[in-house]
Amino acid sequence: GSTLFQTDIATRAVEEIIYEIPEVESFVTTIGQSSTFSQGTVDQKFANITINLKKDRKRTSTDVVLDLRKLVEPITTATIHVTEPTNGPPVGAAVVIKFLGDNLDDLEKSAEKAEEILKNTQGAVEVTTSAKENSAEFAITLDKTKATELGLNSTLIAQTLRGAVHGITATKIKKQDKDIDVVVKVALNEEYTSAHNTNETTIESIRGLSLPTQNGSVLLGSLITTSLEKENSVIRHEGRLRITTTQSDIAPGSTAKEVVARFK
């Protein structure tokens, strides 16, 4: 549920720490995408920092990774994973536990239980699960009978909602170098300070939107029911079955074979 702005702020806190590490030659930051060395999931809540180390250095890359993990621990505004990619093409985590089936809820529970076990398994570090990539969404259900009696339909109401939250490009201001869009939207957040946070609001404000009808205005809330549901950002398949994964990297001195044996 984090916005791109919130992710950016948390990422900058990590960047400030990286600047102080003498072995760092350079780094590239991507906001809105997970690690390019894994699935590369695109989402506002993810960020990725790829670090290049100096060739002439006293500490190994593994030493730098261990140090960086400790340095980012005080940052509580984000979940931070520090991993060391292997040589060659991206291959993902060293240990991957897969769960396949048809029921997404069962798969998610299994992956989260595996995450709990793997975190307590000697030799496993940077444990993650694909189940945590999901977020929540509000589902709005329209009472079609009431809407039809008032001369409204689902398409019109959906367009009204989209215009209220995301805005509608009403016109363009033409300039010599570029055109500037004029976007009109409802100020759902009465305490907004810029156009970007007008839609930081509550579902009650959405329900309070007024819809014009032939018999006068009617509140949207009188025509809809709302519920909070889980949103699957990505549903992966393998062999026609849905799949979730729990994965980890390996601590120095351990092997993937040892970690998998302890996990089992």
C-alpha cells in the first residue's frame, strides 16, 4: 500500500548509508520495481539499489554485505534485504521452496509458515516470500436496481469514480517546447497541500460523492456496498497450477544443501 513517494523517502535513507561505505564505487537506484536479480516485480512499494564495488579494496563483497545489513537495521520505515548476486546471469535466491495448488489462500498460508520456519533455520538469511507481494483493495458493488431507477448505470458510475480519484484531462495548455495537461479531479482530501495528495482519503469520502440524476442529486453511498479484499498483484503459474515461493540466501560458511536439509 505504500506510495511511490513513501518508497522514495525510505530508499533515500538507505542511499545515505551507502554513501558512507568506502568500498562503494557507484550505485543505481530504481523506485517502483523489486530486485532486477529476482522476479523484478513492478510495484510502487518496491525499490532496488544495485551497488558496484571498487576493484581495489581490502574487504570482500561478502564483508560489505554483512556490514550493510547491520547498518540498515535502524531503518524501520521499510523492509530491507541486502543480498549478493552471483556471477553471470541473474539466477535468483540460493534456496527456493515452492508451493503449488489451486487455492491462493492455502498457498499463501503455506508460504508464510515456510517463511517463519526458514527464518529460524541455521544458515538462512534474507528470507522472503512471494505471498507478501499482495496488497489490499476496496471492492465496490453497485445496486443495479436502484441505479437503473435513477437513470444511472455501472459504466457512468465507474467513470465518475475514476474522474474523482485519478482525474480527467480537460484540456491542454500548448507551449513551444511541450504541452501541459490540465487535469480536473475532486478534492477528496480537504486538507490537501498539493494536487498529488487530493486523493489521500477514506472510503467514506468516496461514498459521499454526489451523482446528478433527473430527480436531483443522490449520494454514491446510497447505491453501493464496499468491502476490503486482497489484491493479488501477480498470480504465477507452473504446470497449470498456481505457485507461491519462499526463498532465502545462504550465510557464509553454510551451503544450500545444508539449509534445505534443516528446513525439511
